[in-house]
Amino acid sequence: MQHLLRYKIAFVLSAFLCCPLLGISQLRDGINLPDHDEKEFHFGINLGLNRSHFSFTHHPIFMQRDSVMVVESINSTGLNLAWLVDKRLSEHFNLRTFPLDLTFTEKAFEYNLKYPDRPGGEDSITIKKVQSISLTFPLQLKFSSDRIGNFKVYMMGGGKVEFDMAANAGAKKAENLIKLNRLDYGIEAGLGFHFYYPYFVLTPEVKIGWGLGNLHARDKDLKFSNVIDKINSRTITFSLTVE
């Protein structure tokens, strides 16, 4: 079901990517939404695709045992859906947040096992997937350039707190799982562009996120968990916002 939704989102994003090109001809027709940037608050809908993986460190037990030969984190694609609230601070600075920011991802670890439990469904190369549905609360400071016709560029940075509603740290039957904590926090930085149209502003943005909290709820009795020490999230997101 999730892969079908990804295709639909990708189609919508591809269609929106053509809009900035169409907006170039509008520069000859004058300034669109001339008072838009003077408003105290802006609201918008944000839709995006993310590419994420885990950054992790090995636990010392990894070198002491030979049941797990190699551990790697696999990149995965996910979806973002958010509601933007932007507060104007000055001519070039804005404070913004996303009170409703949902992120859907499915990260994975790949294990090279020396003694796989084949009756239990394991192979020499075994992949363990970790699904995530996160509710994120970011707070970002945005610095914008001067407006040039119907175009403006900006940079942003800030922090975020994430709550993973699908985390399994409390799972009791977890022999084949990697337990993750629900709460995470981190920092973000990105670059975006405003394209002004007669009735809306379209904003493509690229953003990188670094998770600072240790997500791993390590269990020394689980072979897929005990060889890993700390786990941090890493994400790059391309999104489109319509204001």
C-alpha cells in the first residue's frame, strides 16, 4: 500500500516541478502577490519525499563474537506530509514551524550471518526492516534574499523533536527485531526557493536532518541488537510547499 502512495506522491511532485519553469514567462507580466511577504503570518501545505538511513556504531561485542560478520544500514525512501506556519520577524528573517508534520519511512539493517537460523527464516544475508511513523515538531529560522521579480531564495536551519508512533522499544516478543526508542531530537539545515504565482507561492526545498539522540534500545540478549551500540537517524528531504 505504501509503495502505491509513493508513486502518487512522486507524480504530484513531478508535476509541480514544471511550475517554476512556467513561472519564468510571468516575469514579463509584472509582480505577482506584491504584498505577500509583508503579511505577519503565512500558512501552507507541505508534501515531500525523503531518503533516510541509520548512522550507527558497533558495540565491542561485535568484535568478540563471529555470529554476525557484517552489519550495514540500507537507504530507504519515505513520505512527508506537513502543515506550515511561518511568522515574519523582519524583512529577511522568518520563524517557522510545522505543527502537524508526519513522516513515513522504512529503514533497514542488512546482516551477514555466519550461522543463519534457516528453519527460523534466516539466510546468510538477512535484512531486518524498521518501519517508522513519526510526528515531528521542528522550529526553524529562515533567512531570505531580496525578492527578484517573482523569485526569492532562502536558507534555513533549526532543531526538531520527533516522536515515533511505530517504535517497538516496549515489545516483549522481539527476538527478530531491533528495538528503537520513541523519542528523538536533532538539527536541520536546508535551501529553498519561492516562486510567486498569481494565486499562490510554490516553494521547492532541499533539507538535511541529523538525529542527535540515540534511538537504540539495546538488548544484550538479541543477536541483531547486541552487536550495535548507538543508532542515529540521517535524512535528506525534497519537498514542495504551497502557500
